[in-house]
Amino acid sequence: MADKRDCYEVLNVDRGASADEIKKSYRQLALKFHPDRNQGDPAAETRFKEAAEAYEILSDPERRQRYDRMGHSGVNGTGAHDFSHMGVEDIFSMFGDLFGGGFGGGGRRRARGADLQVRVEISLEEVLTGAERTLTYQRDDRCGACGGGGAAQGSKKQSCPTCGGYGQVEQATGLGSIFGRVITSCPACKGQGAIIVNPCKPCQGSGRAPKERVVTVSIPAGIHDGQAIRVRGEGGAGEDGAAHGDLHCYVQVKPHPFLERREHDLVCRVPITFTQAALGATIEVPTLQGKADVKIPRGAQSGQVLRLGKQGLPDLRSGRLGDELIQITVEIPRKLNKKQESLLREFSETEDAIVAPDSKGFFDRLIKYLAGDDIA
């Protein structure tokens, strides 16, 4: 999401690059980082998928305009694939006509549907308990008129006359046949082996049509901000009846007015008076499960942390609860009335090493230091 690199940077092209320049750069990067050439190198596979995502966005004029205006957030919900969850062969089946027969399987592979992304906002209380959300969104579904095939009712696809139904054609490389011949996806049928002579009018032969979808998503307790829940098969419809993609629900946790998350623990910063710190006190603090009493010990120091056991958040896997950490901040009054000032001046005359041992020790060492004595 927010940490994705700029698409133009990924493909190493200028923002004004032409469609041919974008295609050429993507082809070079895809061949360079293809896992078949970089076996055992997960970084290469990541770069391969990153380049595919950038190419899908920049090769589509409408997506590219949205991306130029709003960045990655502008192409969410436009049917763009989530390449991080796709297999390498599935990616090559989408852009196979760019590579010839150098990698991958046959040309008749049908492209899986697009992965979709949505955001789900939950509260910190729901991180503790888990939650459910009913989502309404739009996806490309199989056309009801043609069942996803793309051909009008009463007609069928016909074998492609260019490739004879094989989905692939043989082409010469270099000058004539000096450097041999390669097998590539058929440009007429795009590797499908069949063409639509009489396309379905409602979907114009695509086999897909926009449709509203409603799903209920279960959000597990302990989930972190930015994590995603995959709902399989709830993405866009695949090509020519192929499998649907997935729906990825990215969780956003709303800030809490008093509590801050630190892994499985919660932190609550509580101000107390200097008299409460000196004399000790019992104070009430907020928790995700209501309120709790916390005993402030005598002589508490600013920044001191007290612990409320099992008042934190659950571990996503084990369910074990963290703690709530109460961090004390001792407030010094900015204004005093005459009586308060008189009492404090009287108190200051009684201060000694027993009352304030830290400051007494500091000033004793400072005096020795200024006198040139060794204080190590």
C-alpha cells in the first residue's frame, strides 16, 4: 500500500514515457527477474511481481491517468490485480504475448480474475474481541447473458483461423531463418485458440459485467493495523469463465483517546499531582474492559511505569493477552496561592538526603567535581 514504489521508478521510465517505451522496459525487467533465471532468489521474484503491477497500471490509459493524479490509492477498486499473491505462471498468462515462448506453459491458459482491495476500519476494542463487517462493493462478474463465454446466445466461439486452434504461432527471428524460429502466443486470439464471431451485446464479448457484491468478513482478535484478510474467490471474474480472484480486506485501527498499542501491550500515560506521587494514592485508569484502580506507591517518580496484568491485547496466533502499562507523569503546579507557597517553603527547609536522596547525591558529586576531586 503506502510503502509501494513509484511505478515509473519500478520500470525505470520517465513520467512522459510512451506506451512502447513502457512495454519495452517491462519486458526487459520481467525477463531479467524471472524466477526461472533466478532460482532460489526471493528478491528477484518480488521485483518480477513489482514490475508486472507497474506495467498493468501504466499500460492502461485510464489507470495511468488515475495513478498520475492520486498514486496507488487512485487505482484501488479498478480491477487491478494483487500480484504479490499471484503465481509466476499466472502473471505470464496475462502478458504472454510480450515474451514469446521463452518461459512458461501453453498459450491457452485463461487468466484468473482480478484481486480486489477494500479498507475496513475497526476500533481498538474490536482488536480485543474480534469483529465482523458486512461489505458492499462492485466487482466484474460473469455476464449473465453469455455465462462468461463472451459469445451471444445461440452462437459459439470458432476455432482461430490464424493458429488453427492451437493458440500459438511460429515466427522467424533475425533475418529469415538464420537465427531459428520461436513459438509465440497467437496475436489474433491472444493465445485462446478461439475467436468470438458474434459477441454478446450486454458485455461486448468480454464475458464480464459489473455487479454489486455483499460479503461478511470475520476479523480475528489481535489483528494489527495494516494487516489484510484474504477472502478467496470474491474478487473479479476470470477470463472466459476462469476462477475469480480474491478480495483483500486491509484493516485500519482507529486511534484510541487514551490507550496506545505497543505490540500486545497497551500504554496509558496518566498525569498525577506531586502530592500523590510523594504520599501515594489510588487512581482510576481506563482499560479496554472498563475501568481499573491503580495504586501509586509513595515516592513515585515521573516516568515510572506500573503494570496491569492481562489488560492488553491478544496475540493473533496464541490468544495470550498482553498487559496495560501505566506511565506516570508528575505535574508541577504553575501557580500557587499564598498558603500553598508558605507550606512548600516550610517543607523545603526540611528537605535532606532522606527526603530527596537523588538530588542530594547529585549536588554532593557536583561540589567534588568543581573542586577537582575524583568522583569516579
